[in-house]
Amino acid sequence: EAQLYTKCTTAQSQTAILEAVLPFPIEINLKGHTFDEMSCGWAAQYRVEPLRLLLPPCTAQPFHPSHSTLTIYKLGHLPLAFKFHQPTLTSFQVKPEQGLIQEDFQIVVVQFYPKELNEAVYTEKWMLCFNSNESVYQCTVEFEATVETPHIVVNGGQEILFPSVHPDTPAELLVDLYNPTRLFFRYNLEILKGDLVLIVEKEGEIWPHEHKQVPWCFHPVGQGKLEALVSCTLVLSNVETMPTMATVRAVCEETHLKVIPSKVVFINVMRDCQHERSFELIIASPLLISSKLLS
């Protein structure tokens, strides 16, 4: 309960004259928090995204470190202290490693820089602790990175076999190009040697873990068993790569067509009327052949 005092003054004197005291009720809300003897203080309120961080891939020669970020969000109204604890042997670095979050969030930069370059997957678990009692408020953050050699697999590593064809009959085949790495790169195709004519897509690009079906067209220029060697070279900035070789084989041989019946006779019909007859084309061997009817 509070009291309201009123006063008045006169022109002759500036001294206040107390006239009345009026009590009236006011409402005051008070909030408090108590801790017992075993308490660790205020509970840390946070969210970490992501808890499993996959960094971009790296190449061994030359090596360039990769970077990524994670975010620590402060959910409560109190400042949040954090600190990273790394394993005994580590290939990662974080900045800042510790700090105090007074705003809504803190961005942490993670760098992958291994001491030994081996083509492998590097995985580490770091402990992220909060506030003064680190044994109570903590979470595990997992970092993962890879060192990879860029390469491409042509037709599953097998020879490319075209179906047997007749002379002057082209054949088309969809060849599978597979990128088994996490790297994005461009590639160039070059026909090194051979006695068959191939029409291929000379260059292209392929995404990580992509299976790309590209058409290859074979145009025979001779008969018999034909063979060619195709080189697939990867194009990456300042990265030395070994080309992938693919062997292409095809067979071109003569065959014969048999027409049954050999003569088709149409009957006389009236004007604006139709009459249909049919005949069969039989190939003497299981070859791909192109044919044309000449009138």
C-alpha cells in the first residue's frame, strides 16, 4: 500500500503546506530464482547446427585446405559461454575456439588441414562445452572431410562393345560415365587410335557421384573386327590427373536380305479406293542394318 501526499503553496510563502495523505494500492511483480547446494547455476540454452559437419573435398596434389561453418544459437536471455575441446590428434581447426555469445548466435569457422595427406576419409568428434560447469552442459560435434584423387569410370571399367552392323550402317550406344568422387570437374574425350570411326561428345562436365549416359555413334569404314582406344582426361584447375583409357570394339560384316514374296502384285481397284499388300524382310544374320525402299 502506498501513500499519496498533496501540498499547496501561497503567493507570500514558498513553504509547502501538507493538506492530506491519501493511501491507495499498487501492484509490484517480483521474480527470483534460487539454487540448491548441488546446483550448477543457470541451465545453458543453445542449439548447434549442424552437429555433423561435412567439409568440401580436397585433392592430394596440390593440396588446398577446405573450410565450412557451423552456428551456435543462444536461446536464453543470458550470455552463453562456449569452448571446443579437440581430440589428442586432430586434422581440423576451429575459430573461435572459445568465446562468449551475447547476441543471438555465433558463427564458427572449421578448417580441414591434415598433417599427413592420405587418400582417405577423416572423421573426428569434438566436445563443445558451455558455461562454467563444462561436464554438465556439453554436446558432441562431428567433423568429416575427404582427400580424393579425381578420376572417372567409363562403362563400369569394361570394354565398350557395339552391336554388329552391316557396312554403311551406323550404330549408337549409350556409354555410362561415372564420377565416384565428391569433386566436380570437366572432362575431355579424345580418340587416340583405331580403325573405326567414332562420333563422341568431345567435352562435358560431371557432378559428384553422377552416372552420366552419353551417346557414342559408330560409323563403319571397313569390314571385320574393328577396335579403337579412347582417352578421357579430367580438367581441374592446377590438379594433375591421369587419363582414363577405354577400349571400343565393333564388328562390321556383310549380310543379305531376303524378301518374301519376291514379287508383290496389286489388283485393279476403282478410283479413290485402296488396296494393301505386304511383304517380309528377313535378315540372314543378327546384324544391325539400314535399308531403304526405292520406287
